[in-house]
Amino acid sequence: MLRRLWVIVQKEIVDNLRDRRSVGNALFAVLINPLLYVVLFGFLNRAFTEQAERPLALHVLGAANAPNLVQFLDQNNVDILEAPADAEEAVRRGDLAVVLVIPDEFGEAFTRGAPAQVRLLVDDSNQSGSFAANRAQSLVSQYSNQIGSLRLLARGISPAISNAVPVEWVSTTAGTAGGDDSFVLNLLPVVMMTAVFYGGFYLAVDATAGERERKSLEPLLLNPVPRGAFVMGKFLAVFAFTLLATFLATALFLVLLGIPQVQQFTNIQLSVGWGVILAAVGLIIPVAFMAVALEMLVASYARSVKEAQTYTQLIAFAGFLPSLFLSVLPIRPQEWMYLIPTIGQLYFITDMSRGLPLDTMQVALCSLLTAAIGVAALVATMRLYNREQIILGKATA
């Protein structure tokens, strides 16, 4: 039995390697994602850096009321532009994104040592306006702190007294420095989930609906091999390729982020050990088992390759979409979420990459539930191949 099974696995692997188009499509679909993420991070980093270094064009109304503040802004890469008298209306119309308003009473209040308030008129619907407003507010706050410190020194008081509750930022994320690196750690399981559901996508369709459409399925079933062994052989070949594709995609993603030029391009310094990668691949094995089994079941039931591709794409999309949403949404995981297939593995990989301990019982239960769904799908596929309608391509007739 095992010998026959191994012969079928070998036959499927050889057929897959001969079909360069299917293998190429599968690898392209899997490996393009890490490259796209790196390029996306790079261009976002460049855009934010250029925007931060570019001189800020700030319209000011009442610049003569605060010459020292205007001079401070000018010295900090701000181009001062004169705002129209109807500045508020101009911002409301969308003609201007942000305007700094310095009232006439500013100078008097400033001279008395009282708080001298200014206003920022901001078009919140304009993203560049919000960025400019935040930058302007930060510079005005710096000027305010500077003046406050000088006033304290003039009275013989240490400026440190104004900082009554200093805050120290301490990152507890293992292997990273926080910020963008933490976001990348959230994307790591997304890259893996994408590879798991799309790695064997084309091969699963080709091994089932593809063979039936090429009229090569019926002659194969005439061989003295149990239908269960026949399905299992196909499954193991696609499953092995899926695991290989997942490892390659994960390794490519992390290797790219380890290249100095890429780190400079993306402004990300990420250090994750290969032990973590191998453990993550181990955690993802039950998901790969379930994904390949579901894709083969759906593709076997379809009447044509085109129909099989449509159905399996829905399976793949539904499989990795939760991981994409949960990686960017600020949702704190609950205990029950660790038991849901794909979602549980997502949180396990994220926690592990951050250096957090895993609950062995949760990992075992989630893996068993995920594998159970895969086994059920695999058994259903074996039963399908005992039906004459499936072999003849009349599954839904």
C-alpha cells in the first residue's frame, strides 16, 4: 500500500515539474507578495522622509504680531507665506490646507508672560494638510517649551521642574526596535498565510479538474490502486509543494529585510532567527494541510478547470483575508480566538516572533481542529472519486 502510494506521489511530482506553467504560476503568486511588501514599505518610507525633509509651506495670518515665532519657524525649514484676510473661509473652501493665525493680542500677552494662544486652521479632509498641521503644531510646541525654559531660568528655576512626569519609551518586543518593525512582525504571518493558500492553488486544480479535462483521469483510475491511495498521493504531492513555497516566501521576506540596502530603503531593522522561521513553518503545517485538502475537494467537485479556479480562489481568499485584517486592526486577541483555525496560527506566529511564550495546550487544540477540517475534506474528496459523475466531469449535473 505504501509502495503504491509513493509511486503515485512520485508520478504527481514529476508531472508537476514537467508542467512548468503551473509551477511557475504557483511560485510567482507566492513569491511576488514578499517583494511587493518590501517595495511598498520602501516607497512609503521615501514618501514620508521626503515630506518631512521638504520645506513646509505655511500660510500665516498676523505674522507681524509674533516676529520671534516667525523667525523660529523660518529657521526650522518653514517657508512663511502671507495668508489672506478670509483665511478661515479659504481653508473651508479647500483653497488652503492649513493656516497659522496669530491674533493681535498675542504680543501683549507674550510680554506679560501670560499664555499667548495661536490657532491652526486645518482642512482635515486633506491628508497633506493634516501632516503639515501636525508638523506646524510640533514646531510651535518646541518654541513654546523653549520660551518656557528661558522664563524659568530668568527666575532662577531649573527648566527640569516643568517636566514633572518624564516618560521613558521601553520596547518589550524581542528582536525589534518597535515602530515599523512591529508592523512587519504582524505582516510575517500574512506572508505565510498567503503562501499556504496560494502555494498549492494551481497544482491542486491541475491535479484534479485539469486531469479530468485532459481526459487522463479515467485511464489512471483503471490501474489496480485504491481510490483513497490515488487521492492521497495527489494530496501529498501538492501538500509538499505548498510547504516548500511557504518556506521560500517566508525566507525571501526576511532575507530581503536583512539586506543593508533594503534596510536603508525601507528604514526597517528586523532580526528574526531562523529557528523562529522553522518553528513558524511548523505551526503553519496544519493550515497547509487544511488548505490543500479544501482546495482539492472544491476542485474535484468542479466541472471544469475554469470553474475549479473560481471556487478555489474563493477558498484561498477566505483563508488568508482574516490574517490580513487582524494584522493591521488593533484587536486584542481573546482566549477563544487562539482556537480558530488560521486565526489561532496567526496569533501564535506573531507572539512567537515577538519572543512571547506559547500555550502548549492552545497550540495543540488549534492544530487538531485545523487538521480535523483537513481530514474531513480529504475523506470527502476520496468519496467523490468513488462516484462515476465526478470521473466523467458531471459533478453538478
